[in-house]
Amino acid sequence: MTTQLDGIELLNRGKVRDIYRVPADKPGGKEMLLLVATDRISAFDVVLPNGVPDKGKVLTQTSAFWFKRLADVVPNHVVATDVDQMPASVKKHAAVLRGRSTLGKRCDPFPVECVVRGYLAGSGLKEYNATGAVCGIKLPPGLVESSKLPQPIFTPSTKAETGHDENIDFEKMASIVGRPTAEKLRDLTLSLFTRASEYAATRGILLADTKFEFGLDDGRITLIDEALTPDSSRYWEAAKWTPGKAQQSYDKQPVRDWLETTGWNKKPPAPVMPPDAVAATSKRYREIFERLSGEKLS
């Protein structure tokens, strides 16, 4: 799925989202960004030929849920998620945008990803196995895959335009954004994670890790991009959590699992997903949204 919105300038087309520039809708106002979450899906940094139905709606509506729930911790960029409340230039595309678009303030983003981990998995596990630490943070010996960490840790990374982000330590982050800002972003990230984890637990879900992005809106630190979606977070079923092995995540794991059976060399072009992998992935995306929000996808 690729959006084509006549009359609105396309600024960027990412792996999943299309970003448009929306001029100010009143004199003296500021231009905004329209973030459109498509149903495109990527794995191993390659966009697959076919998408996952309603994936973009899940990402948009999950973010909207969390932005609203966490607004007292830090301001966010959201202006509107209801297309009927957006400018006329956007509303005329309502049939394409409804349920999958966010109108947001145009902020100046910090060039780092703010990652927080409550459990040992992914690149953090690999780094721990090699060094006993993650992003310079020494961890206790004897931890295994999916171990709960003694306390959540802040493990920032660079932002990569292509390929993988690179894990960095706090000192490196401080050299990029300045120490006072780095400390503020770290504290906000840990506060957001704690609040989100406590809520997710009431829904029977473990939040293993997630990443946030922040920017400046008139000098004020603001949460931007997406928040706690299954694309940016690792969610596990609490009742099935078993340290010492990989957990089933509420994300695109069915797609990765299927790709690993195909012999694909993980370079473009990717193979077309079969219907069962598409259906399984769509189901998991919908399920995590409905479990967390207690609502049906609109």
C-alpha cells in the first residue's frame, strides 16, 4: 500500500509510513506533518511485496491510545487523529486516511532513539552474551534470554536512515545532544516505560522493551513519531513468559519465521508472503491493540 494524496506535498516515504507536509490552516499558524501508516511490512530491513491488512490502523490507533494515556508525563505532537478534524486539504482524502493517519506538530527531532529494556532480548541479549553489559551498563552474571532485568535500563541508539540503528552508551548520547538534554530524555523514557509497563501488566501483557523518539516544539521536549506500537515494542503474554528461551511476541514474528524457511538471502526483492503468514500476522497486530486498549479496531 502506497498513499498518493493529490495537493499535499510528500516529504518522505519510509518502510511503513508516508509523511506529508500540511500548511498552516490559519494565519500565523505553523505547518504540520501528516503521518500515514500504511499496511506495508518490512523484515530484515526489506519491505515485502505484499502487506498486512489493517496493520497501519493498528499502529496509528495504538499510538493514539498511548499518547493520550501518557500525556501527563510528557507533551506529544498529536494535533488530531480523526480525519474529520483535519484541514480541508486532508479531509478530501478521508476514504484513504481514516483510522491510519495522525496530524502532528512539526518538531525538531533529536538524532537519537531512546530505547528502554525491562527484559533481555534482541540486540541487548547479543551484547550481554559478548560483554556482560548492554550499552555500557554492566548487568548481573547468569542472565539468560528473556530474563527480567533487576530494573529497566536506558540503552539509546543512533538513528539510521537505512539499515540498523547502532546501540550507543549514555556518554556517547550526551556528546550528541548535550548532557542536560540526555539526562532529561533518559528520565522521561524510563518514566514512560514504567507507566506503560504497569498498565500493560493489568492487561496480562509484559512490555519487554520499546523505543521512543523526542523532538523540540518551541523549545519544549515533546514525544513524537509513534508510541508503544507492536512495531516499536516487544510485547509478551505474561502467563506464558518463560526465561531461557525466545518468547512469542505480538508483532511480525510469523513473517520472520516464515522467511527463515524460504532460503531467502535477506536482500531485495523479498518473496511474497503466503496467505497464512499474512493472516497470522494481522491477527497478532489486532490482538495486541484490543488487549491493551479494551477496544475494537475502528
